[in-house]
Amino acid sequence: MSGGDMRVGVVGDPVGGGGRLCRLDGEGAVLGGVEAVPDLAAEVARREAADAPRWVWAGTDETYAALLDRGAPRVARCHDVKLVESLLLGQESRHGRPRSLGAAWARLQGLPEPPDAPEPGADDQPVLFAADRRHLPLDVDPLTALVAVHAAQLRRIAAGEHPDRMRLLCAAESAGALAAVEMGRDGLPWSATVHDALLTGLLGPRPAGGNRPAVLGELTSRIQDALGRPVNPDSPAQILPAFARVGVHLTSTRSHQLREVDHPAAALLQRYKELSRIHAAHGWAWRESWVRDGRFRAEYVVGGVVSGRWATRGGGALQIPRLLRSAVVADPGHRLVVADAGQLEPRVLAAMSGDAGLAAAAADGDLYAALARDAFGGDRQRAKIAVLAAMYGQTSGEAGQLLAIMRRRFPAALALVEAAARTGEAGGIVRSQLGRTSPAPSAERLLDDTADPADGASPDRRAARSWGRFTRNFVIQASATDWALAVLASLRRRLTALGPEPRLVFFQHDEVIVHTPAALAPEVERAVAAAGDEARRLVFGATPVPFPLETHVVECYADAK
């Protein structure tokens, strides 16, 4: 993402703070010799200050975290062998193969691949290239293996259909890994006092032991009274028959079904489920596990979803309930700069497809309002349904009728997603703008009868159509992830230029939060806008489609929405 590409391969000693390094040329070959150093963190600091190389290591989540613990500075760039291997395996239609350094080295040697180790948990202590994580034979030198695998990865990138795009994707994915480690260390500001007050207001005082909070207990009694019998509201096996006995036939206790039911127990159960989720996922026990020293320290998993979106190892960082966002409070003298990309996926569709009509609507600001004015009689909601139907393949009811309008008015956009759907139905793969590849369906998946049989199609045809809907959306969602990762990489670089204080503290697919001294908030807002525009150019080229990031400077996260 920045000029020059000097690379340095690095492995750390499993015990102690030493390690070995070597400079690498543009093809991954060693320049000069291998240098052994007693203090790897200090050597990384020296070289980072001198020329900020691209560090090549087996896994950022392992090595970078350990280096930071030993006092190394934050580095500008890296090449994460594990994440890049995953991207390249997808490019080569080898999804699901082990991606560790040891597995990649074994493939180079024609040897059996060792399976990947389980991902570490929140309580695991980082060590530099622990033997059980890299999966190399004892007689193989880790630095030799790293150099060989990295050079092979560079060759595989160059051999792809769009090598420049894949290089950018690998760089953005690796930059995301750096940011993930840093955000996990810095943490999202979290007020235990505010959190406790919110929980007490919603649930009542904290109960002793494993008892239900008072409000959940009261709701349970009211649900039982409304249904006329004792039931456990957490048990669908008890709840569904109880509703049936009062003449209400449900197939599940999901909220969308309960909202359609005109019975007092339905509203009570909805409220119970909402509060029960908060208690289980973000209650007092959660805070004791995940909030330390006034910070919620999430364990991000880069590329944890096939589309490239991130996941987390517990903690629910990507699902903070709106009711609890008041607990996210900036430190005194600081602000939260909350930035989110509105209507991201429709804009991605416009940019990828080059559809002039959809691009014009995107340039108008509110894309749905512009479409409503131009094609849907001023009805913004119908325009939104139509766009979602195009991206997700909805064909029933009103969505099907609106999709026909989209097909007539925005043919290039519909051609892109429908071609992706046909590819998926045929068992093929599709790629994001930068080259992230969808998995191919297994034979079992294509024969999995999970759809509604009312359309008369055979089970295998219904399953194929279901996979086609997946690939239809994959090209959009994965390309949105390409853009978001490029934003993250660019913003991280720009924040570093502002000094040590502005810190990225939260990221999900269309939203970032920066914790910054209040005086720097305007500069952070400008950095966010510049990062969004740089990402647009890098990922989509000379598209006229804007990708605005709306920013809010607040003391409390809840005030940004």
C-alpha cells in the first residue's frame, strides 16, 4: 500500500526473545546471509525505523503479538504466510486445505500435509513460532521453510489471472491482520459502571450463582400465566406445544414468527428472548471474561468467513447490542470517531458492473431514494427491496415483480449477479473484485434438499439454485470486503502519521471506530474520508461510484447512531 517493497523474513526462537532474519529480493530469494539476533524485538525496532520493510512471517496472530509483548514497535507492513496461503488455495480451487507454514512447505515437497492446529483461545500466551502451530518436521529449519514457501507464494500470485489484484488483496489481508492484533491489544473503551447500570435497568440486580435475573424470572411467570401452564421459555420443545394448545401453531420461536402472532404470550416471549440474549452474550459474566482495565479486548479472526469478513473467538465484538452501546465511552479528553459506509453492497454492485444507471443513482447520495425517483414511482422502500432482491436472488412475491423492473432498467448490474448465480448453479466458482474465491459446492451440498418443494423442482435442482444464490451474493459481499480491508489498511497508515494516540479500536465489514484525543478528531475524520477514496481507486479503478464514509465524533458510541 506504500512505496517500495523491501522484505525481511523473520522467525523467532520458541524459547527466549531471540530470532533470525534475512533480507529477501523481489522474487523471495535471500539477499546476503541470515542474521541471528539475541533480541528480536529490538532488531525489528531498528529495521522498522531505518527502512520499514515488509515483514514476512508465518502468522501475524502468533508472531506480531509476541513481538509487541516484547517491546517491538508497531510495524507498517507484513506478508502473512498463513493468510496468503488461504487466499491462494482458494484461487487454485483448493479450499479447505491446511494453510499453516508446515502444510504449505509439505505441499512444496510433495509430502503429506499436516492438519492445521486449533486456533488459540483468549487465554493462550503467544510464543514466537511455537512448534505445535507451524507444523514443521523437527529436522526442517523454520527460516528455510519460510523463505521457500514465501517465494512459492510470490510465483503463484504472479501466475494468476490478475496478479496485481491478488497482490493488493494479499497486502490488504495482511494489513488487516496487523490491525486485528493491535485492536485486540488496545481494546474498545468500555465503562463497567455504565454497563452495570444498563444491565440492572434491563434485567434487575445481578443474581447470585446461576439464577435468572429478576426481570427474566418475572417474564417467565407472565409467559406461563398467558399460556396456562409451566414452561421453560428457553425450550422450543416446551414452548411450541404450549402455543399449539392455545390455538397458535408455530414452526419455531424465531422473532419473525412471533411478531405475526396475536397472543399476549408472543410479545412476552419476544421480550424474554431479547433480554436473555443480552444476559448470556453481554452480561455480567461476559464482562468479567472480556473487559479488562476499562477495555473490551476482542479476539478478531481475519478472514473468518468465506467472503473475507472477520469473525471473533467469542466475546461477540461484531454483535454489540444497540441497547448496550452506551457503555462504549471515550476516555476523558478523547473522542470516538465512528465511521460507517452506507449502502455499501449496492455501491459495490454499481462499481463492479459498470451499470450507468445504478452508478448515477449511487452518485446522487441516497442510492435508494434516487432509484425510487427514477424507477419505482418515488417509493424508497420498494426500491430497497428491489436492490436486495437483485443481490440475494429473491424471486417470490413483490420482490420478483420488482426484480423484473431492475432487470429492465439496470441490465448490466443484473447481468453480473445473474451470471454469478448461473456459475454457482453449475457447480462453478466466482471471484471478488480482487480475486477472493468462493468455495465450490460439495456433491452432498448440491444434493441437499433444503428448499421449499412447492415449486415442483427436483431436490438437486433446488439445491443448485440455493448455491447459485450464495455465489450471486458472494461476488458482492466479498468485493465489499476487499474495499473495507483496503480502507482499514489505508486508515491505519494515515493514523500512524498523526502520532501515537489515534488508535483503531473496532472494525466490522462496514464500520470502524477510532479512539483519539479530541483535538485530533477533525484530522481523523479527514483521514477516514481519504482512506475511503483511496480504497475506491485501488479496488475499483476509475469508477464514478462514490463510497462515502459517514463520520460521527462522539463521546459515547450510542450517540453515533
